[in-house]
Amino acid sequence: MSFRDKYYDYRKKFQYENWNNVQLTSDLRLIHNDLTINLTPEWSIRFDDYRNMRQGGTFGKTYDQSIDIAYSAQCYRIIGRYNYDGYDKSYSIMVELPGIFD
């Protein structure tokens, strides 16, 4: 599922290999927030957020954001994810089977 909106094409303005090596332009200043909360040994929530502090007022304009809710058992892990990257809003559910290919 994807919803398009009218944000500028930031991918053309940057040359980067990963989020730790972003080359900033004068139009963009990013702040990175990352929070993981382990509710129980099985359940966890992770919030990952990049904001442009030159736009959007006090809290900045959302540049990239993801929220994960994960359930971990001994032989599998289920992850629900919301992701927003400036263009798309997407929702996904993943099932991980750790150790199956070890």
C-alpha cells in the first residue's frame, strides 16, 4: 500500500552511501532520533525518526520515519512496520526465522 504526496525529490539532491554518511546541503539539517522500548522479553517497540530542522517549525519536518512493533519467540520473530520516507507511507508484516540457514 502506498500513498504519494507532493514532497520534493530529495534523492536527487544527495549523494550518500548510508544514513551515517549523508552529505547535507544548505537547505537541509537532519536530526536523528532512535528509541527502542522492550515492553516484555517478547515484545518491543522501536521508533526511528529523521527530521529537517530548517522546515516545519519547532519540531521540524518529518524526513524519514519508521515504527516497528516486534514479537520475539524462541524460533521466530514477527515484526509489524510503518515506514515513511518523504514520498511513501507503507505498512508491512515480516516473519523472521533465525537460525534456519546457519
